[in-house]
Amino acid sequence: MPDLLLLALLLAAIAIGWWLGRREAIKPHRQSQQQASLSRDYFVGLNYLLNEQPDRAIETFVQALEVNSDTIETHIALGNLFRSRGEADRAVKIHQNLLARPSLTNAQSDQVQLELARDFLHLGLLDRSERLLQQVLRDTQNDTMRQAARRLLVDLFEREREWQQALDVALPQMVRQDQDIQRAAAHWHCELAQQDMQSASPALARKRLRQALSIDECCVRANWLLARLEQETGNYKAEIRFLRRIPEQDRDFAPVVLEPLRDAYYKLENEPGLEQYLRQSVAATPHISAVLMLAELVERREGIEEATRLVSEQLASTPSLRGIDYLMDLSLLDTTDAPQRERIALLKQHTEKLLAARPRFRCQRCGFSGGQLLWQCPSCRHWGTTKPITGLEGE
């Protein structure tokens, strides 16, 4: 990060130096004293930069550089540099100073307002950011600026949890053009559906969830909530139908649906149906959660030895810490030798501690991990990118 900052400052310094040289070439009759002062300020700032004092370098460049049509872009770049360093309040001062200039063209005014809205968004001043973005959308004739303002406005409404307003801005054009917005819009419908569920409006919630699937047919969350609606009304066959759609959408989510599926099959007193599903699931994608659930059924019906064989065969091809922990449980049930039970119990304490310390879910975009399934990653803020962790220490 420091290397990128120094590179950006060097580029800014080069731009300022070029402008000073051009200014002297175009206007040779300016007072030599003023030229000397500007050149001196430039080299002082460059000296700070080379001596790794970026704060003092930026201050010197800002003070030396008067605002005119040739330096607008450089001022905007310096303001953005402040914001990227976490000093959005200083970026606001630079961009507000630019916006007060009557000589700005319409395009320049739109660009400065857009950057100022970003500054306010960074500072959490969402109402001020929203006013600026709405003004840009209303006044600009530039399609690129309008699209950038829409994208920022969607981000703002999402931060405020104003899901319907985010949908109103994003639909339909942005959803068609941007896959991330498409995925997010499906989740905004799911958020609204959850509000309907809390206010006892299941019919409206179902409509929202169908809209989510029409936007993004791979939206796992929509089928998850549809299954929950059916479970709440006691329609367990429909619940099973929606839950079984989820692994078809994304195989990585197969372990997540196992517990509610098991409960639904048991409510219907259909253990053979559950076993058939588990065997199909293990054959398709041998997640350890499905293997262990199948082993529990086998243990009750055929005994510890057969369950041990089933899990051992699976671990031979797909090692798993949870599988080892389960085998220890079976060994404790199957042995009466006190010293051996003590040794197994000691090993099991270690495996339990390892399992308890491991996260269960991880964002596929940024790597953020935790113990709960979060539909929006709290780190990178992308929707639908968090999935169960699989492998040796997964699930």
C-alpha cells in the first residue's frame, strides 16, 4: 500500500511539474518572481516526496497549485488520494473548493459533485451524498456520469437498508448489465420477503421470492426462504422440494440443507426417503456432513461396525477431521477397555477443540470467514459469495 501511495504521489508530482512548465511556456510574460515561487514550491514538495514525507508533499502541492481549467483534474486526483488514505474530510475541502469555482464546465461540475458524493459516503454523511447524486442524475447529460451516479446511489441505499429504493434505481438496466447488481437485486427481494414474513404476509413474501429467482435463478437464499415458509405452514413435502433445489443451484450448499431436510423427512415419517437422498448426495458430492448423517442411519439399523466401515471408506478418499472425530465416538461406544477409552477420549478432546476453533463459512471473494452463513459478506459487501468450507477441516 505505501508503494502504491508513493507511485500515485510521484505521478501527481510529474503532472504538476508538466503544468508548471507548460504555464511558463504559454505565458512567458508572467512575473518571474511568481514563477520562481511556484517552481520552488514544486521542488520542495518533490523533495518531501522523495524523503517519504507524503503528508507534507501533498500539502505543498495543494498550496502551490492554483485552481484553473488546466489543474482541475490534478486537484480531483489529490482529493481522491486523500480519500483513499482515509482522510475523506480533507478530500471534502478540496472538492468543495473546486465546486465553488464559477469557471467549471458542466462536465467538470458533474465529476466534482460525483467525487464529493463519494467523500460524504466515505464519511457516513449519507443524506448529503444522496442529495448530490440525485442532482447529478437530474442534471447531467453524460451517460457515463449518470451510470456512475446510479451505481453510487444503489450502494448508498443498500447501506441504509432501503431495499426497495435500491431496486427502483437498479432495475432494469443495471441488473441486465452488471452481474454483481443482478445477484444483489435478488437478495434485496429476499430482504423484503423476510420483512413480509415477519409482518405475517406469506403471500407477498412468496411473490418477492419468485421475483428474486426470476432475476437470479441461482439465488440459493430464495429457495431457502421458500422452504422455510412451507415448513412454517406444515407443508413438509413442499419444503423438501425447495430444499432439494438448492444443491442443484450450487453443490457447495448441499451440507447446509441436510438438517432441515432430515427434520422434514422425519415429520413425514419417511426415513427411507432420507436415506435414498443421502446416498445420492454422497455419490454426487461426498461432503462429510452427508456421510455422517448416513452413517447415523446405518448405525441404528445395522450397528457400529457397518457405520465404521462406511465412514472409513469415505475417509480413505476424502480425509476429514469431522470424520475422524465421529469414528472416535463410535470407538468409545464399541470398547469397554478403560485405558483405551481414556486414550480415545483424550484424542477426542483435541479434535473437538480444533473443530470448535475452525470457521464454517468463507467468502469466495475476499476470504472473510466465520461461524455463521451471512448472505452479504461484512468485509467486501458482496452478496451470495459466502459458502460452507469443505475439505479436511471443513463443514
